[in-house]
Amino acid sequence: MRFLTICNQGNCRSYALARMLKYMDHEAIAIGIDFTGDVSLQELGHWADKVVVLAHRGYDIKRVQEHISKEKIIICDIGTDRWGNPFKLQLTEILYEYAQKMLDSLDITYMKGDQVKNTIFAATRYG
């Protein structure tokens, strides 16, 4: 499955989730809504099967909804970026749990097991 992950700047929350989804054997692209033009947003939204918006309470997703079908959009409210680094252990733990629940709820198969988990979490030692 193809995922587009969106946060404000595209280099922490959305990047961390996209990296994780790739390890789980899916295609994923991370973008920052603040730096992505309307045409690019529309084209990437067309490419993606699902679009995960890593938002927070009060986040305005109108721009995303203007260019991407509402049926594709999934909101992941993990709050504002308080990590500043996509390899932080706390962020990885939150998104790993979220990714598993999301994929299970969508009835999507994905790579599971200790090897995948260890690969995902190995990078956190540098965060």
C-alpha cells in the first residue's frame, strides 16, 4: 500500500512514520504541508492509497481536504512536534504502536515480528 504522511515541516513526525511504514513493507513519502505547493499536494494525494496527517488539536486540515479525497485521509493526533528528531525513542514508540493499530484497523498486511521491530528501533540509539 502507498502512504503519504504529512506534518508541518516533513522532517520529524511524518518522516518517522514513513520510515516505519517502509520497514513494514509499504511505500511511503513524507512531506511538510508548510513547504508543499498545491499541485504537488494534489499529485501526491492522487498517488497515495492513504494519507496520514500527523496533526494536533486545532490543526487546520482544510488545505489537505481541498486537494485530497476525504476517504483517503487518516488523522493521527500525536500533538505538535516536541521531539525535533525523527529518531527519538519516545516518538518511535508512539508511532510504532499507532502504525500497527492503523494497519490492523485497515486490514492491511504488514511485516511483523522482532526483526522488523529491532530494525525500526535500532536507529533510535542515534536520536
